[in-house]
Amino acid sequence: MTPPPTGTADPTLVPPAADPGSAPTTSGAVPAGPGGSRTSPSGPVAGAALVLVGMLLVALNLRAAITSLGALLDEVRDGMGLSGAMAGVITTLPAIAFGVFGALTPRLVRRHPPARLLVVAMVLLAAGQLVRVGTGSTVVFFAGSAVALAGVAVANVLLPLLVKQYFPHRIGLVTGAYSMTLTTGAATAAATTVPIAHLLGSWRAGLAVWAGLAAVAVLPWLPLALRGGAARRSGTTTAAGSGPARIRPARTRLGWAMAIYFGTQSLSAYAIMGWLAQLFRDAGFAPEQAGLLLAGVTALGVPIALLMPTYAGRLRSLRPLMLTLSAAMAIAYLGIVVAPHRGALLWVVLLAIGQSAFPLALAVIGMRARTTEGTVALSAFTQGAGYLIAAVGPLLVGILYQATGGWTVPIGFLVVALAAQTAAGMVIARPRHIEDER
């Protein structure tokens, strides 16, 4: 494991004033601690290890609150007396929350250490999940869900920042590790929540279990948050607030290209998660078989999520890779329309390959920023605007499916989104940095 370079990030997780993209020292000097005192050489290594463990635990939670609810949506609708329209709002709420709350994260980073923010984020996630299973009120249920998703939104933005700070020479590997963990958490929650609910006797208990996982994710960040507070009191300033000028990705071509790429691939992912099983059922598969085919997309995505960012980091140009991913999606879409039953396994494999655009996009956030401020600003705008774009995906696919009674028009809409994703990918594929476009 590579310790953070001197001047990049210390174990307190408080970004130093120096440019975090600076090269590591080779003098052998022992780095200064948060108060200016010398620490042992093992300090940065131990700090980086704790950060990595904490990041993986956070990543394990980032989709579990969503997919666990999706697995029990029918039971929740019956238990809470929700209409079909209200259930539709629930499925769209994550993308909206990620967009709104993620956009606020850079302001929080300028005032608080990332470790402290992650403690609060995981507490909100745990508390929000407990609130929504402990109420009979629809309003409180939605409020609890919003609180939980606010914690997820903040963590979404912070993880690329921590990768950049602590592992600047292992961006692809570490991004792949937490992307794989995120995917694993989503698949595990989707697969086990119903059996857990049956075992414990209620859908409320089945959802409450995942609040415990969020509480566990708080633990690695507590000592780092306390040390971060000590460093702040000793006079340490953050790079996010000390730069010569505020970085505003919304005013740059790169920022919008990143948001469109991230948003359109997320739109496709949400549409696939929400409707692929129904598509296969309409093609003649039994419900259990359709569910397994959908699970196959997620399962195949786990190893791809680990390998994709590392592979991307070794390429001089990302264009061939992005074109390959788009081609896989395009062939899968065409195959689903022409031969949904006969070629189902092949389309699932191609969809899994194409959906690896998600971990690729996360890795590119760190590759297209030099500084702490640049990374958090680009991460917040990419994910904030991107998730708002993604929110329309399942809704429009559902409307088009209901209006036409088939899948040709909905898939055509996804092909148009794929074209926009590919065009944006060609823009971000060229090596450049957000700091140069201010």
C-alpha cells in the first residue's frame, strides 16, 4: 500500500495548503504531524491503511439502503399504504437526493475535515434508515429516506477526494477497489434483504439491518475525525479554502462533459436496474429467471469494477476504451430488441461490460484534477448534475413502455442517451485538468 506523499495528505485527513499533486519526498525526512511535530515513519502508512478500510466500509453502504428498499418495495407499499405514484417517487428519490445534496458538499469540505464529514454522513445514513422503518407516517418515511440519502450523497463526493489525497499513484486500483465494494454491497443487499425480512418476521426488520452496517462504517473515521479537529485547532488550513481562485466546473467544457458522461451512464444503469427484469419477463422468461438475468448484470460487474479503473490509468488515451464500452451497450440494446430470449445471456454480458463506464467515470474524476479543491469540485459537479440527469431515466422508460406497449421505443431512448454519453466521453478522454479551464 502506498503511503500518502509528504505534502499530499497527512493521517488526520485535513488537506494541507501544499498542492496535493506534488511528488513524494525522497529525502527520507520524517513528515511533520498536524501540530508540526515529527511523527514516526509508520504513521502515514497506518493512516492510509485506516483510510482504505474506512473507504471500503463506506462504499459497502452506498447502495445498500437503495437496493434493500427496492427488494421489499411491494411489502413497503402495502405496509405504508403507498400509491403507485408514491412508490415511483421512492425509486426516483435517490438520484434527486444525490444531485441536490452532492452539490452542497464542496462548501462543507471548505469548513470541515473530510473524516468528520464522513462520520456525520454515516450517522445520517444509519439514523435515516432507522427513522423510516420506525414510523407509520408517509411523510416521516420520506423524510427519513431523504436524511439517509443525504449521507450517501456526501460520501459519494468525498471518496474520489480521499483517493486523490491518499493514493495519488494508485488512483485506478483504489477506485476499482471501492467501486467493486460498492457493487458488492448493492448486490448483497438486493439478494439478502427479503430472506432476512422473512427470517426476522417483517419488512421493517429487514431494512433496519442495514442501518447497523452504516453504524459500523462510522468506526474507522472516529479517530481520524478527532485528529482532524486537533489539526484544525493547531492552525492547519485546508487547500479547498486557500486556493488562488474558486474552481467552478459548471463554467467549463470539461465539467459539463464529465456531468453528461456520468449522468447518461447512470441513467442507463437505473433504467436497466428498474426495467430489465420486466423486459425479460415480457420476452417469455419466468419471474425467477428474469431476476437471475438482472442479477447477472450486477454480478459480472463486480470484477469489472475492480479492473476497469486500473486498466484505464495505464492508457495514454481513453478514447478506444470508451468507444468499446459504448459499442458493447449498443450491441446489447440492439440484441434485446431483436432477440431478447434467444440471446439473453450474451446481452447480459455485454450490458455488464458497458456498465463499467460507472467505475471508469469515478476514476476519471481523479485523473482530471490536480488539486484537492479541483477533485472535490469536479466530483461534486459531476455527480450532482449527473444524478439529476439520471433521475429521468427510469421514469421516461416507464412512460414510453406504458404508452407504446413494447420495448422498441424505450430502448431507442436509451440509445439516444448512449450517443450523448459517447460524445461526452470523447471530450473527457483527452488528458486535461479542470484547474486549467478556470
